[in-house]
Amino acid sequence: METPVVKVDLHIHSKYSRRPSEWMLQKIGCAESYSEPEALYRCLLAKGMSFVTLTDHNTIDGGLEIAHFPRTFLSEEVTTYFPDDRCKIHLLVFDISEKQHGDIQHLRENVFELTRYLNQQGILHALAHPFFSVNDKMDLERFEKCLILFKNFELNGSRGKEQNLILKTVLESLTPELLYRLMDRHGISSPLVEPWKKGLTGGSDDHSFLTIGRQYTEVRGARNLHQFLCGLSEGHGQPAGHFSDPQDLALTIYSIAYQFHRKKFSRSTLVLKDPMVRFLHEFLGPEPEKGGRLHAFSGLWPLRWKEKDRPPTDIQEYIRWEVQRLLAKDAEWLERIRKGMEGEKGAAEKWFVFVNQISERAFVHLGNRFLDHLTRGRFFNLFQSLGSGGALYALLSPYVIAYANFAATRLLSQKVKRRFVGEDTKREARACSAKIAHFTDTFEEINGVALSLRRQAELARNNGKSLTIITCGKEENCRTSGLRIFEAIGCYPLPEYEDLQLFFPPFLKILSYCYEERFTAVHSATPGPLGLAALGVARILKIPVVGTYHTELPEYTRYLTDDPVLEEWCWKYMIWYYRQLDKVYVPSREIQKVLTARGLPEEKIRLYYRGVDLNRFHPEKRNGVWQDRYGLPDGINLLYVGRISKEKNLLILDKVLSRLREMTTPVNLIFVGDGPLLGTLREKMQGLPCLFTGYLTGEELAQAYASSDLFLFPSKTDTFGNVVLEAQASGLPVIVTEAGGPQENILPGKSGLVVNGDDPEEWIRVIRELVADSERLKEMGRAARDFMESYSQETAFLKTWELYEKETEGLQG
């Protein structure tokens, strides 16, 4: 004989839950739910529930509206507070009377008074969504107090599976000794006879009509409501059903917002006449049109689209335009959506695809307009473009809310688990150590930042550290360990840098990826679009974000444009951006002074460690490559390695070399690299003892260094200058300028010299003196190598990793 079972969804909201917790819904004056009580009643019974109860916030009006129907009972979700700091929690109270509801509302300002009353009255109650911090005050201490106060805890259907299972595990691990220790610690007596024995309830926490009955409570052996409630009181309740993920929660928020707008306007005008709203209704409406959610898609295919239509400039109109274009022109995409909606998770996943596609196109539209205004000096238009970004943010805000919500509850649940259960798997032990997402706008290019990041990824693998480089490119690539290249949704070519482009990142995809990967901190290597994405991801997921000031972009801007106004705007942006970060790593004290003078708080700035591959760059690599392979005449070989571009101040070397050719000892000037100034520099250097090799890598680059005699670095805009370390490691003395960070990476007078970057006469004098004194040149080369012995790249990486671990300590609880 089959065992009887009673099933009830013990957490359901109707239109009488009027005040939403999400700020976005509050902002537009939206209620928390628009579900009709009677519709909920009929739907719950149709889904197999044995009884129906509504748990609206601090009201029983919804329950009273269906109280005359059979198989119902009154319940509510009560907001109550810890009196010391007003930490807000929600209690589900079941099977109450109207009088008890009045008493509860009178007492709910103090959780201790309310709990005393509920126990005196014998009212069954449970702590709803225990890891959800309603007003950002729930923490380990408050959770421990809840363990003392409450017997029943909810497994919430709108929360994640992991968090709910952690709660179940923690409750099952409780012992009398532990509870007595908690009572002593907090000075609270438990109202429960055996407070270590806990019960569970399950509820969908549905607000939108989309997840009704997804999670529920069953009591086996119960045949009626009385037996069901008694079974719950005795701890026999068994939650059952499905849990959610951030995409489910986001779909719920979209649905509530849609239902709000649907209530404000005529349904016939919105749903029947506007094809776009008909499409939205099939995803977001509480009840699909006749024929089901899949039926109406076929009616959207024959929409007409005029090819002559051009995208509007207003971002709100552009988003609408893109939706209509997609529905009208992409029948194949619409069919995939239609088929994908079948099943429990189909709608949330396909809605994510839809919003992602529309938002990506809108972002590219907005980003191109913004950068057009910026590069053409239309500063007043910039504000208009920034203001337009609000519409794009509004479009994405449900996902911002959902991922932030899930990240916060996951963080607290992990802290609770570590406190009460510990780490029982290697995977969880690894999760407690630093796991870094390193965002960069530059990776596939050949420059100092990109090369440094590639080496860091290699060092992380070699030392068992979890570091993932996140960047954008023309093609997606996730096959390489420690590297995730997202396909860019658009790109913008940089003026004066024809071979460089700014890639626009797919933000929602990156956010979802970072959430799933459980990074403990974010590092932004660059302040471009990927840097902004890094900042957004970190703030949403509530993890630390640090950044590196690699490149003096304002100075670059001045060199490239000769526009002091544009340089100042660049400074304003840079300081704004780095102010948003928790810490800013700088490579030199000189850069620290510059940033502090510009307004970046000194307490945010940290000097970080940089190193060089001492095995790769070594004097032993000297092999006469310049004479043997390139056919240069014998003489002193002067070397520059780096980007051939205006901001590197390379044109001064034309004047220097013209005068050095008059020396008795012949000199050769070698440029290793490429860039937009290459053609101009070649032309100016015609007839001089000069060689342009293009880019060199690997052993060829190491041999180029070691086979030279003196390294010249005239740049005044570099924050660090990796090549200065590489040259010294290869046994070359170096000459650097008085500006920027490279001067801090030499021993002045021993491993190198500092000169006025704008004074060719000083360059000529210093080079002549060194060339004329071969013993001094060799001695400085030996001193340079000795100096670099303390710049081990691996040591520098491990010291930087210690900084990461300090940043993530607060996440461990």
C-alpha cells in the first residue's frame, strides 16, 4: 500500500506583498508580486500541492482572499529585527488566526519578544532563506543567534543548491555541547528544549508566478493538514523539488518589472498590438496566452522590417530597435529560443541568451559613440553618452542584482560551513586559498604588459597557484590552462595606433564565468573596457579588486595628440578609475608620488615586486649575432628594445647617432621592435649605422641583448620598463631618463646612468665617455648582472601572491 504524503509549498507571495527588497523595483514604484491569490491557489493544486497557504510580507490579506476555498490555511512572512543593530530577518509563521496576526505585527520589532510569543502560542515558524542578508547585516554572529532561537529552517527554492545543502549539513552537525557554547558566547538562552535538533521546511519563494511549487515541503504518512503540521513540529518535514541559480532569480525580477508595466497600461494595447511586448509576455507574463508559451512564437515570425531603417542614436530607442530587428529578421534564432524553452530551466537560460545578445549590441553602439566623441574632442557630448548608459544598466540590472545576491549568500554559507563543519574535501581547501582573475585589455599584442602577464601565468602554473588571465580577442579560446579569451563583441581602432584596438567585452558572459569559477579576488592590469568589466564583476560578486598602474596613459596621450586638454581628461578618468579599486599596485616610488599628487589616496597604493627571467636573459647568450647574421661592422653596439612609437622619445636618438658617428670608435644603433613610428624613424636614420630588426622573441631576443654593449632607453613615460631589467640581466649597462619608473631599476653610476631625456648633448657626452672607457663599460655590465640577481622573477611573483592572499583574508571568515 502506498504511503500517504501531504505536499505544501510553504513560501508563496501574492499581489499583497507590496514592498520589494530589490532596489531596482523600489526605484520604479513596483510591488513585490502581482500574482492573484485565486490564480495561485488553482495553480498550486494543479501542480499537486495538497494544501495552499500564502506567505505575504507582514499581511494575511492574500490568505483571507482565498480562505473560503477548501484546503487553505493562513500564514505570513514576518519581518523582524535583532534589537541591537536592527539586523533584519524573515520568519515564516504558519496556520495563524487573524488575532495572532495582529499580535505578531505588534511584536515583530524585536525578534526576542516575537519568538517568545510564537513559542507561547505554539505557532509553527521557520527562519526563511537563512543565508540571505535582507539589509546587509546578517553575519556569522547573527546566524549563531538564529541557531539558538529557532528550531525550523527553510531550504529556499529561489536560492542556490549549494547554499541550501550547506545549511542542511550544518544543521545535521549540531551537538548539545556546541549549542551550549553558543549560548554562553552570546549570553542568550534558547527557548527550545533540545536546540540542537532542527527541522526543515521547503518553499519556492515565488514572486512572479514562474516558479510556483518548484520547492515544497512534504510529510510522509500525513493524511490531513493537522497531521502535516504536527509532522513539521516533530521534525519530519522533508523539502523536495528544485533550487535556483542567478539566471532564475534574474528572470523573476524581469517578470515582476514586466507585470508592473503591464498593470500600468492597457493589456490590449500592449500585448495584442505590439509584437515585441507579445514576445516579452511569453517569457515574463504570469500566464501565457492561449495555446501555451510555445504557441505565440510562430505568430512573431512574419514581422516586417524595412532595410532602410537606421539605428536610432537614443540608447533606449536603440534597444527597442534591436529587439524588433532580431524578432523580424532572425527566425532561426527565434526557433532555437522556442525549442529551448521546453523543460524546467529552459526559459531562464534562453532569456539570458536574449538579454545578452541585445545588451551586447547596445553596448557596442554606445561604446563606439562614446569613443568617437572622446577621440574627436567632443567633450560635452561625452556626458550625453554617459547618461545614455543608464538605460543599458537598467536592462542588465536584474542580472546585477541576482549575481550579487547569490554571491553574498554563497560567501556567508561558506563562512558558516568552515565555522561549523570545516573543509572536508581538497576542492574546498583549494577554494579557501587565493584564486585570482587577472583582467587585461592587452595580451595578444607584443608589449611589456602582455609579456609580463604571460610570464605570470607560467609562474602560477609552475608554483601551483590559481591564476586565470581574462582578456578579449577576435576568437574565443578557453582551452589553455590559466587563460580565458572571450570573443569580443566589438572593437574600436585607436587613433595613432593603427595596429591596436580596444576590444569590447561580453560583460554578462564574463560575470557568469567569474561567478561559476569562484574567484576570490580580481586584478585589473589595464583601465580600459576589460578593466571596467573587472571592476564591475568584483563589485557585483563582492570580492576585492586590485589594479596595476602599468602605463602612463595621460603622458602617452600628450605625446600622441599634443592636446593638453585631452591629457587632463585622461588624468581625470585614470584617477577616478583607480580610486574605485581596493588597492593600486605601482612599480616605482616615482609613480607613487605622481599618483598621490594627482589625488589618489596614498593608503590605496602599494609598491609591488617585478622580476626578470635570470636564466633566459644572461651574458652567456652573447654570440656575435649582429656581425654574423646581420652583417653589422665591428664596433660598439647600442641597443633599444621596445615599441617604436612617438611616446618612447626615440627621435632624440637620431640627433645622438648623427654626432656619435664622428667618434674614432665606430658605433651601431640597433632597434628591436615595431610600431607606428617605424617608417618615420627609418627615414630619419638613412645613411646612419642603424639597424631595425622588427620584433624578436625567445632566444633571438636574449642573444640580441647579450650581444650588445650598451642599452639606451629614452622613454619618459614608462612606469617601470621591463626591458631595463632584461638588459641588465644580460650584462648590459643602461642609460635611462630622469622621468618615470625605470630610473629606480638601476644602480646609478654602477649598473647604469640617468640623463635628461630631452637633452641630446647630455646623451652624447655620456655615451662618448662610456665608449671611450671599455673597462668601465665592462665593469658596469658585470655590476648590472650582479644587481639583477636579486630580481628573480619567481621570487617577485611569489611576493605579489602574498599581497593577493592578504586581500582575500577577509573572505575566509
